Amino acid sequence: MSMRQLKPHKGEGGGLAHALLSYRRAFVNAGIFSGVIAIAMLAPTIYMLQIYDRVLVSSNEDTMKTCCMTTNGRMRKARVAGLRFWKLGRS
């Protein structure tokens, strides 16, 4: 169901539809924030899978350093995105 279908017609009550449309931006922001948090929660799991699949088999320190830097970068990006949404919600 699209948002256009929720718009009340002239002459109808449509109180719920009007309330949902007025908070549309908040719902979108909450959805994006939830997605960022979900991705951030997957980063340690992906990190451990990479360590077990690549590093322990090959005993290569360069591979381990690359996995650590990549995971650290992903976590930093998620943290920055979370702070942006938090600041956006406060204004």
C-alpha cells in the first residue's frame, strides 16, 4: 500500500491516515536507523567468519590485518551514521 492510497479524500474523516502521513519522516528515519544498526550488528559475525575461513587456514598475518581494518572501518561508518541520525532527531 503506497502513501498515496492513505491520503484521505475531501469530506472524509481520515484521522489515522492524516496522523501517519504527518509522521512519515520520523518513520523513514527510524527505518534507516534500524537498518544501520542491523548492519552494525552483523559486522562482528562477518569478521569471525573471515578469521576462521581465511586466517586460521593460511596462518597469514596480512590477511588478519586486512580483516581487522575492514571490520573496524565498517563499525566506524555505522557509528558515524548513528550519530548523524541521533543529531537529526534532536533538531
